[in-house]
Amino acid sequence: MVHIKKFIRINERIRVPEVRLVGPEGNQLGVVSIQKALELAEQHGLDLVEVAPQAAPPVCRIIDFSKFKYDQEKKEREAKKHQHQSQLKEIRLKPNIDDHDYQVKVRQALNFLNKKDRVKVELFFKGRQMEHLDLGRKVLDRFISDTQQEAQLEKEPLLEGRIMSFVIAPKRGNV
């Protein structure tokens, strides 16, 4: 998260011999000495704010600093609105899952993928089910093929202890 806390130099904190000055109405005033720029800012009753410190010479504007800060924060909030923080959702299955329950889980996964979230699908084995890993693998392969229109496999199915899992993510074109 980017804050406005990036240090912005204003008035006497600007320590360069000359600056490219932009007036209070947005008009270019050219390259002037820092003393002249500070005098002009004071005449207008405004602040001299360094808006592009990396330029040569740095670009400064004569504006009200509090208004400038408010506008910057407003831009940040607006940019943040259009971002989506991807989350990892989990779906749990069992090797002997009923067909209707399986369909519900697939729909749930597709719903998560449409919301641009990644999905971790875990298949739990209990007791003697560990002897029939092939049944669990078939369920996971079926799940992958049923969601492949909307998803791409991010992490291959892997058996860790009694849990076989894989991760799918929304396809790049859908993002």
C-alpha cells in the first residue's frame, strides 16, 4: 500500500539553486532561482511544492500544500478502489463424494474463480481409504477437467500425508 508519506519538499526545504516553476493557474513560468520561486509563492499566499524531484531541474508548483496533499490521497483512494486482492479459497472433498455434492463443490469453485480468487482443492483420506489413492486421484482429475474452461492449474495434485491437494487460478484472459 502506497501512502502520501513519501517525503514531499515544500518551501525552504527545497535545496536546489533553480527550479522549473509552474504557476498557481498551471501556467509555465520557466526555470527560475529558488529565491524568486519562494518570493512568488509568498506573493500569492501559497506554498512552493516540489512535484517532480527527479527532473533536472526539479519541477515545483505554486499551490496550497494541504489541497495538493488532499488531491494526492484522493487519487490513491480512487486507484485502490479498482484493485482486487486475490485470495486463496479452500474446497474440501472426500474420495467417495456423492455426485450432487461434487457438482455443488465444482459450482462453488467456479464462483470463486469468477471473483478472481485462487482455489485450493483438498481431498481427505480416512483410514482404509489410503489403500485406494487411485479413487481420490480420479475425483481430482475429474475436478480439474470440469473447471479447465475457467481455470488453469497452478500447482499439480500432490499427496501430503492423508491429504491430496492442488491449486487452480483464474485463466489469464478472464482476469
